[in-house]
Amino acid sequence: RGPDDEGFYEDGPVGLAARRLKIIDLVGGHQPLANEDESCWLVFNGEIYNFLELRERLEKKGHRFRSRTDGETILHLYEEEGDGCLRHLEGMFAFALWDRPRRRLLLARDQLGIKPLYYRLDGGRLHFASELKALLLDPACPRDVDLEALALYLTFLYIPSPATIFRGILKLPPGHVLVFENGRAAVRPYWDLAFPGARLEDRREATAEVRAALEDSVRRHLVSDVPLGVFLSSGMDSSTVVALMRRATGGPIKTFTLDFEEASFSEAAAARVVARAFGTEHREFIVRPEIADLLPRLVWHLDEPLGDSSLIVTALVSELARREVTVALSGIGGDELFSGYPRYIGAKLARYYEALPRAVRRGVGGLARWIPDSDRSDNPSGRLRRFLEAGPLPQAERYLSWVSFLDAGALAELLPGRRGDGDPRALHLAHWSRCAGPDLADALLYLDLKTYLPDDILMLGDKMSMAESLELRVPFCDRRLVELIARLAPAVRAPGFRLKPLLREVMRPLLPAEVLSRPKRGFMVPLAQWFRGPLRSLALDLLSESRLRAGGVFSPPAVRRLLDAHTEGRRSYYDQLFAIIMFQLWQAAYQDDWPARQRQVMAEVDR
């Protein structure tokens, strides 16, 4: 997945190939990697942060290493423990390991799903890749849109694992392994988040343990043979990373911030406070994107349609950072671990709202339909309306209604070709019911770690950074830290009705007071202004009846109703319309223009 090196290995019907972005062992880390007797071969994407301690342990057992790279550790650990090697790996990874004597292939993906892994089963054959587009280069690979996956996308703005937008191609879920032997594949989990019965309830002890775990995670994420930087916004998560990075290293820290021309979206002034406090080498970039030209390029790198507009910010800050560094740290995961989303507060408030008679809640929900949307980007009146409308629903369905962007009726109108009537929320409901924790806070954490975090936030972070050959590291998504958070009593982890109360307490001695007191801002872009300006002509073209009919997926009248309701101010549908636009661009790249793109890629391979 990088520009620095490439390698191939063939063994009869087995072929492994890798493109490399050099981070550790710049000279000796050529892939595919082999063990001492070349009985096992590996292609690997990511970083193993505890590889030095694993290596020392393995060398004491007699293993001889050919390189200094972290990936080779996986091979020797597999020799020792077989599939059990996975329980020792800490980091972000997707890898394929070929065991020659056993004629057995092992595919694995890291616990939180930081690195992607796609696969396709075709009779007795297995195809796999870090990027979906690689699988499509096989002429036999079908390119039919999975309408059930499209329904998932329109509901949540992303496609949760294991589905992909293509029928017949799957994502290996986070924390899962696929074993392929004798022409058959078996997929199973090797890790899951568990909530123990006995919880840590002492707040002071919890604060100390969390701070130590965060410091340890950031320190381990700094292992690199190339320059590092930090994506710095105005929020607590990235500020925490900078503060702990300063404690872990005496060297210079490079920080990167985007500054929007639209003042209400600017985070630059707040980011400067953190940069000054910790003496970073700070870079700012004013966003004046040629959005109509930018989006088609981003869609190509995404592989699948994604309706989260924050991908634009991630792409632009990645481009800025790559001019100076090869690795960047990010605060992704902080909101999930430390209760940073307003919907978590809403879920708590709803438990008090449940005390009202159901008939009263139903009546209030009916009246709430008349509450208008706000012009503000965080849409407080719209949030209130959604909260009240979902009041009569059971707890899990109520929460999912808040994170859904289209209901069943709107989906049926938009996708007339979808024959099934399956509930797109079924997978999310299954995750909710599988959560072993007895508390609401446990269910919220578990659900987001299984769906929104890996398949939206981490996916866009990985794809947009790797598009610039930049490695993105996420210290909040450290397995040890995540397991520690699950050991904390909910009353300690997320008390009261304030966002990130525990993280504020943990970081109080280290962060400037104004950072600790600053209200949460989402990683947002000024979509409203862009729809009226640089995105307007592209949107009108992609949402036109002729383009929609040519695509053959969406009902033009249904799209027109969304667009009219939005332009007339009856409802705010920026997110929904952006999602449809992104699909239209994706369809152009991966279906309409695919034959030409395929020829272009193969010509480059031949060259």
C-alpha cells in the first residue's frame, strides 16, 4: 500500500504480493517476509508496537531474525504458538501468512479494525487484498451492487462489516481470523471486548490507571524510523495525544491543523493554544478546496461509498502532513472510549423520559414532528425532534433511530429495485444484544466499537491517509487501553451528563484550562455553505433526473422530494444528499469508468 517497495512470492497455486510504505527497517523489511527455513511466508500491512519485546522473547527461544522489521515477529510467533500468536499482537495490522508444510493460509485483522482486509471466495479459490479495487482487477470478479449493503449505507452513511458494496466481496471483521485450507474457508473471532463482573469503582485509582495506559500507548505509537507528526484539532483527544507525546519525547513535535475560511468552522485559534503550550512546530492550512474536483479522487481511494463528510478534512490534513512527515498520530477513538458523543448523553436522559406514560411519550413524539431543523451545523432543534420522536421506542431501537439517516419508508422509496424487506439495523441490534455488559454505557461502547468506529471513522482515516502514503496511528485504539476502559464501572467511566468527564479528570494536570472547558466540536465541514457554493453545480448534475435514471439505482422522484424538502427549508438533508452524491461518484468510478481504469492499471503493471 505504499510507493517504496514491492515484492512477490509464488508457491504453486499460492501467490502473495505486497506494496510497501517504509516505516521500520527501511533497508531490510522487504516483503514478502519468510522465517528461517522459508516454511512460512507473510505479507503484512500495519505496525506491531510491541514487536521489540516479542522479538527478545523469541530470540531467547532460539529464533533467528533476518531483519529488524516488526512484521517478521509475526512469523516466528506463529511458529511458536500457531493461531494463538494473535493474542500477543498489539498494534494495527492486516496480514496473510502462508504455512507451506500444512498448505494453509491464515488471514487476520487487528482487534479494532484499524487496517482493512477484503476477500472473495470463488469455489475453491480465495482472493484477498488490503484494497477492494485490487480484487476487481480479476476479470472474473463480479461488480454487482449489493442492494442490501446499499440500504445499510443509506441508513448509516457507511457499510458495516462484513458486508461491502459488492455482492460476493466481504470485509474480514475486526478481531477475526480466516483460515483457508483444502479449498474451504473458516472465519472466527479471536478477540472480543468483555465487560467483567467485578469493576474498578475507585475514581482516583481509575484516573491513575487510565493516565498510565494512555502514556504507555502514546509512547509505543512513537516507534518509527521516519518523521512523525500529529493531527491537531481544537478538541481534547488530539490535544491529549500532543501532551503525552511531549512527555514521551524530548524531540520536536510537528502538528498540523486545517483552518476553514468559514469562521464558525475554524479550529485554528484553539489549536494554536495547544501548539504554544507544548512548543510544537505548528503548521496550518486554510481550506479552499476545489471540492468538485477533489471528491472524485477521494471516492477512488475509498473503494466503497462513504457519506461521512469529515473524510474531506482527513484527506486535506493528510496531504498537508505528508509534505513533512511519513507517520501522523490522531485522536480517533477518544469519543468512543470516553463518552464524547452527545447521543450518549441523550441515551441517559431518555431513561428518565421513560418514566412518563407511553401514551404521553407517543403524543409528544407526534407533536415533535413539527419542530423545524436549525441552520446551525450541529442542528440542536433537529436533535431535539429526533429525541422526542423516538421516545416511545425500546431502548436499542431508540438509540439506532438517532444514528440512522433514513427510515424504512424512505429507503423503500429511494431503492425501488431492493426486493428484500430486511431491517438494515439488524446487525447493530445483534451487536447490542451480544454485549456482555449489564449497563447502558457498556452497550453504547460495544456497539460503536463494532460498527461506527471501524467501518466509518477508522476506515476513512486509513484510506484518506494512505492515499497520500501517510501512515495514520491511533493511540486511543490501543487494545490494552480499550480493555482497561471496559474494566471501569460505568459510574466511573461516564458519570453524570457531561461529555468525557473521565478524560477531563485524567488530563487536568496536563492540558490548558481552556482546552478542558471548551465545548465539543465535531470534525465537521461547512457542507451548508458548500452546497450553496463550490458543490452546488456538481450536486445539481449528480442529482438530476437524467443522471439518476442512467445510474438505475435511485428513484428520481424520491431524490427530488429529499432535495425539495431541503432547499425549501422544511428539513435539513445535507448528510443524506451528500451520501447520494458520493454513491453517484462511486458508481461512475467503479462501474461506468471501470473498464478504462482497469486497462490503465494493467498497462502500468505491464510497464
